[in-house]
Amino acid sequence: MSNEVTIKEVLGKYDVFIKFTEYLAWSKTVRFVGADKVSYTGILNWDINKGYSITFTSGIPTDLLDLSMRPEFEYVLDCITEGDTGE
């Protein structure tokens, strides 16, 4: 059985560079806080093959459920979480 490879061992023989990074999937935990200060949580996922999806981790109010059923909801959440205000 061989010993585990180490960082020093690899770098002692090769210079290692990142040539390209491709993100194939990610997940964000998103919190929604209503005017009544009650919060709801969802997991926003994106996958290169499946696109966006959201799973709510707690019960959600009807108006948020209605929004989540409309086209582009997950994309809009992604934009908001990246700082886009729609301006």
C-alpha cells in the first residue's frame, strides 16, 4: 500500500496552475422575511443540466407559494442574491 500523496511532493515536481474553473452546480440557502417579520427558508439550486430549482424547508405563505410557481422565480432569486436590485 502506498503512502498518501502530499502537497509538497506534487509541488516539488510540478508547478500547478488553474487553467479554467467550471461551476457545474451550486446551492444557496435563501431566507425570506415578510412585513410581519416572519421568516421562511428555501434552498435554491442550480445545475448545468437541470437548471434552477427551489425547495422550501418550512411552510410558506400562499403569496410566496404563488410567486414560486411563476416563470423565472428562481432566476430572479439568483439575481437578487448576487446584488441585483432590478434598477
